[in-house]
Amino acid sequence: MNFPEINARTRPYLSQRDIENKWIWGTCKHVINVFQRKHDEEIVNLIKSNGATYEWIPMAENKDLDINLICRAVNILRSYKGEETIVHCDCGSNRSRLVCEFVSVSAMTS
């Protein structure tokens, strides 16, 4: 899902293929991983070798998401000030979307 007002999009868990695919990767400058599992060092190094930053904020998907982790992800995304960002979790539809929607709505109302 794309959030053009903040230049962010959500994706399923990133693979090497995704990062090497220009149609998926684009001109990405930042990756925020909100899945419980951190990427292998090989993938983190590939992300960084493409000129992007990498943040891991492990959020478990359950009915009681940790508000402190959500706020941390939101603040990091806001700090990128519209630079192209991929926010992902396992499927790219719940935790990552929550973070992007929160930033998107606050950007449109301020």
C-alpha cells in the first residue's frame, strides 16, 4: 500500500529479490522493519549497500500492540521528512500499515 503524502509504502517481509528489483526497491532511502524477526545480516548489508538506512522495531502481532513501539516507529518515519521509505512486517498489511496510516493522517491534518 502506498502513502504518497509521506512518501512511504508498506510491503511484506523483504527478500533479496525484492531489494534487487528496481520496481519494488525504487529509490528507497529507508527501511523500517516492524516484524518480530530481524533480517539476516546479509539482507541488512544489502539494504545498506543500496544506500538505505535500516531500523528494526520488533512488534508482535497480537491484540495488545505495544504503544511505545508504535510511537518509536512513527517518530522514526516522521524524522525521514518525506524521503522514500519502505515499512514492512510479515505480510505488509497490519503493523506496517498502522505506522504509515498514523503518520499519514497526522501529516494531512497538520
